[in-house]
Amino acid sequence: MELLKSSSILFILLNPFLISIYLIRLIRELSLKEFMKVMIRAHVISGAVFIVFAITGEGIFENIFNVRFGAFLIFGGIIFLWIGVQSVFTGKVLLIETNGDPEHIAGAIAMPFMIAPGTISASVLIGSSLPASKAAIAIAVAISLSLVSIIVFKLIHDPLKKRHERLLNRYVEVVGRVVALFTGTYAVDMIFRGVVLLWSK
């Protein structure tokens, strides 16, 4: 039960629908084979990072990076706030170029869209509530579900693109602005939590 709960929390924070909106240009321009290759690589990178944080816990920040976890939350919140503000005013949520090798595109997807302060915090929480082996399984389940969801979105998008391109573009722009509101709100909350953590220590 705890394993499923942990997987669901990470999956919700990954939010494959939100990621799909951010990656809409990749979904439009890459073939299914190329897109799957990029997304598999991005999810493998993210999963490996999440497992490392789950095993090492919050101490990795102070013991290895010599920074406090609250500072990490504040910096991550500022990044997401910048993304949210830009997206609200422009309606464009994509920050990733499609040019370049799949390895480079995958890295840009993994950070900051998947490997973010929220998902890293969830990984630390999973590691504190489950043994290392079960924590790795929980993360693998969440990553796999996210990957499948995004690929399904690509499969649905491609036929609709040919028939209703203008309507689809308008839909993506509107949803992008709405998503940006939540991104900015979440960013402010992250900054606030980071300040509270720093203040309390």
C-alpha cells in the first residue's frame, strides 16, 4: 500500500499531461520513433536521479553539496516562477529546441521539467518511508506510467494535428496559459516553503 501511495505521489508531481503541453513542439515535429527514443532517455535519466535522492535523502544537500534544502526550494521556485510568468503573457510554454542529438534533447527535458524541486522532494520522502529496494520500485513504477502517458498523448495528437490543426493550436495556447497560472502559484509556494525551512534552522 505504501509503495503504491509513493508511486502515485511522484506520478502526480511528474504530471505527464503538463509535461506534454510543455513539449508540444517536440510532439508536433518528431516522428513517433524519434519521440519515443527521446522520452525513454529522459525518463531513464530522471529515474536514476530520483533513486539517488531517495537513497541518500535530504542529507545529500548539506553533506555533499554543502547547501541547505530550503535554498534548493527557493532557487527551484524562482526558475518555475520565471517560466510561469513568461508563459502567462506569451501563451507559449515550450523552452526546448528540437534541433540536436536525442541525448541533448532528453537532457533538456529531464531538467528542469522532470527533475524539479517538487519531484526531488518527493523522492527524498519516498526514500524516508520505504526501504531502498522498494523505494526504487516505487520510482520505477511512477516513471513508467509517466512515459506511457506521454507516448499515448503523442499517439492521440498526431491524427488530430492533420485534421484540426488550427483548433489544436488554439487549445494548446489556452491550456498553456492556464497551466502557467498553476506553475507560477506552485513556484510561489515552493519559495515560501524554502524561506520557512531556512528560517526555522
